Amino acid sequence: MKLNEINIRDPFIVPENGKYYMYGTRGKGCWESQKTPGMGFDVYISEDLETWSDPISVFEQSDDFWGTHNFWAPEVHKYNGKFYMFASFKNAERNRGTQILVSDTPDGKFTPITEYPITPEEWMALDGTLYIDKNGDPHIVFCHEWSQIADGEICEMKLSADLTKAVSQPRTLFKASDPYWARKECDHWVTDGPFIYRGESGRLYMIWSSFTDSGYVQAVCYSDNGDIDGNFSHDLPLLAEKDGGHGMIFTGFDGKTYLVLHRPNSNPDERPVLTQIIEKDGHLETI
């Protein structure tokens, strides 16, 4: 398969042992608001970022799993020798939340490490990502959803070493309305898809997505102290200025740094798109 044949949102690519593993939200049925057959996650495998395997299922809806719909944004992080998936789920009685799953291999079956999500039960939350701080401690960075609080937030919590529980209270890093480019006249502001990236300079960046007056964008901010407990300032340029976002950054086996995101932001047309990026004078820019 080629990238333009793969219908996923929220793409996430893991380079491992000479191969690339790509995950994402299945395009078909992603907006269903009730239990629908076929809810799950796949991995696509490539050796060159151009030709990809057919989808290989790594997680499927089951009768003993609490989530029934909105299987969204699987991220896979290698941590302590295993592969941990951070993904969001919902059912009719329980708020959306990010749950952590584990597998021994990037293309194996993932299983939940806890019964329910790691994000606060009383919150509508999604798009959790893993960050390891300078002391080696794990954190989850995630979105407190606009659908509950109107002005969406990006928050973080410190996790236990085995990732099974939060060991700090959630802390707000910023609100969706904070950037000067945010939409000015609307009734809600969206936070989507935070991902943490440390540049070659040592600067700690966060990319995330929201809406401007021109549409869905891929935005950048950075920490003033180089760690998650710093203050985040919003930066330009936007990495995608219109109709594309929820991305992540990885370094390829060719030594180049890539941004992958989905574009356009309309279902069922979304596809993963790869762009090379560089760090220049303390900013991230696409090539």
C-alpha cells in the first residue's frame, strides 16, 4: 500500500529494528457515537516509508473491554523494553479517556494494563502521550476536552514507573484560546494531539492541533526551562496552516527528522502525510 491508499487519522510512526510501524485511528466509523462492529487498531509496516503492508490488527473491541466506540489516536512508545500504546475510548456511561495497553513487540497484540483509563474519571479526556522527564520519570500529557469545558486544555500528570496510576494531580499547561492565532469569535476552542519532541538544541517542543479561522492546523510551542514543568510559549511558523494536523515527529533510519500528520481533516478522505522538518534558530520548520 502507498500512504495515499491508507485511510487513517492521527498517524503515529515508530522506527524499530530497521522497520517503520505506523498506527492510527481507523477512518471508517471513527465518528460513530455508539457501539459499532470493527472498532480497533491496526499497524502498517514499511522498510522505506513509501510502500506499506496491508493492515495488521493489534487491538480489537471485545465483550470484556469497557470501551464501545470512539477508538481514537493510538500512540506506541517503547519504554522499559516493552511497547506501550496510549489510546482513547468511550462508552455511553463513561467519559472518554486515555488508556494504556502493552505488547512485547510493535506488531503484537496489545492488552490493557489497567481496567479503565489513566486520565481522570470525571473528565472528558483524550489524546494522551508519554513523556519521560529529565529525572527519568514518566508523565502523561493529554487533552481536557473542549466538549466538557468549552476552552480545551492540555494537561500533564506524573505516572508511576509501571504506568498503572497517576502519582500527581493533573496540571494545566495551557488553554486552547491562549495562542494569538486562536479563533477569536467562537463558542469553543479545541486542543488535540499533543506530542513532545526534544530538538537537537535541547529545546523541548510540543506540537499539538487546534483550529484557526483558516481551519485545522499543526501548531508548535516550547518549554522555557526544557522540561515539562516549564512555561510553554506558542511559536510560529505553524507546521501545517490549513486542513491538516494531529501529528507526531520521528527520526528516520536515514537520519532525517519527519513530521507525519493526517490531511485533509475530513472523513473519509484523510490520509497520512510525511514532511521533513528541521530545527532552525530555535524553531521547527518544514522543508
